[in-house]
Amino acid sequence: MAADVAELPEQGFTLPPWVREIVVPIVAFMLLVAAWEAMVHGFSVPEFILPAPSAIWTETTKIGWPVFYHTLATLRTTLLGFVASILISLPLAVAITASPLLSAAIYPLLVITQSVPKVALAPVLIIGLGANELPRVIVTFLVAFFPLVVSTTAGLLATPPELIELGRSCRASRFQEMARIRFPFAIPFVFGGLKVAIALSVVGAVVAEFVGADQGLGYLIQTSTAFFRTSVAYGAVIILGILGIVLFQVVELIERIFFPWSNSHEKMVV
């Protein structure tokens, strides 16, 4: 009898995927907003220190079009820096994988680029390139490209040796080996790096806007705090968070549509 009970499959409650991925995050966000609102009113927190979500919504929507304009400016800088990181990181990862000599030469330079604080680098770029969007895009690129290079290189090098030997036994060229064996195996690694890169691109764009810009959400945060419009500054921060979530989900959606076999988005059992 005990053996029969042990052989019974475990029964558990599993949420439908659409509930787990859409409803649960929305409910959690609503609970957080409600707790925030209650805490601010319950403890009588001054608005200039921590405004309530209702005050943030009122003051931010009151501005209207300028908030949308600043959001578009930050989105443009983010996407330009992100695309630049893709165009440079993927060929760089291939070069590092293909040649140990290049790997030894390039990797220290990559580490150096990440060791320099981007806040310190942005003013130097502005002096050299002018107070336009190019320095902001470069800063965004420098923040985003490193994790993409590292993850892509790790994926290309993680290809099982037996697959490489099988390709070479079939007389596959170096290009065919890279395109048909290494890259398909590295897709989960690549998209893992892309998700990190798109999130960091938002951070890089705002950092660049803090240093030198006349538009963007970073600029809006600076001007709002300078005039003690804390609600507007919090509103800009929340928009940045939403922007990062949306872009992250877009990258994940692209992975699911074009690479459904990738195991980087395996379903979690609740």
C-alpha cells in the first residue's frame, strides 16, 4: 500500500501561463502602489520627500506633452546605443572566439572600458564631440556592450566539442562551423546578454542625460529636483522603470517568436 502511494504523481496547483506572466505582475504592482499610498498618508510623509502615487500621477500628467517628448528622447538614445552594442559586440565576440591571440589582446581593453566610470567619461566626450546626442549614444553603448560580448563569447565557447568535431568531419568551413553550429547553440546566451544590455542601455542613457542634455527623462529629473518638483521627478523615474520593462519584454518576445527552441525561457512551475 505504501509503495502504491509513493508511486502516485504529485498533485499541485499550476497557474495558467497568461495568469502567471500578466495577471500576477499587475496585481503585485497594484498592491505595491496601494501600500505606498497608504504609507504616505498614514505617516503624513511630506510630499517633497516622498509623494504619494496619486500626487505623482496628477503632477506628471499635468505637464502633458513635454513628458512624452522627454520619454521619446530617452527612448531614442537607448535604442541607438543598444543597436550599436549589437553591431559591435557580436562581431567582436566572434573574433575573440576564433582567435586566442585576439582574445588575449581584446579582453583587457574591454575590461578597461568597464573600469572607467561613465559619469566621468561623459563630460570628456561632450568636450570632444560637442553637446549633441552622439556622446549620449556612446555612453549608452559603453554601458551596454560589455555583458553582450561576454555572454555571446561564453555561448560560442560552450558549444560541445563533439558537435565541433562532427562539423569538421563533414568538412564544414570555419564560417559554416560558426553559423550552423556555434551560433545556434549560443542563442540562449546571446539573448541573455541582450536582455541585460537593453536594461543597461536605459541606465546609460539616463547617466549621459544627467551630465549634458537639454532633453530626456534624465534631464527632466534634474530640472524637477532643482525646483523641488519631487512628484514630477518620481514620475520620470517610474516612466524609466516602465520603459526598461517594456524593452526587456520586447527582446524576450523576439526570442520566443524567432527562436522558440531556446531554453532560456523555460516555464516555471508554480
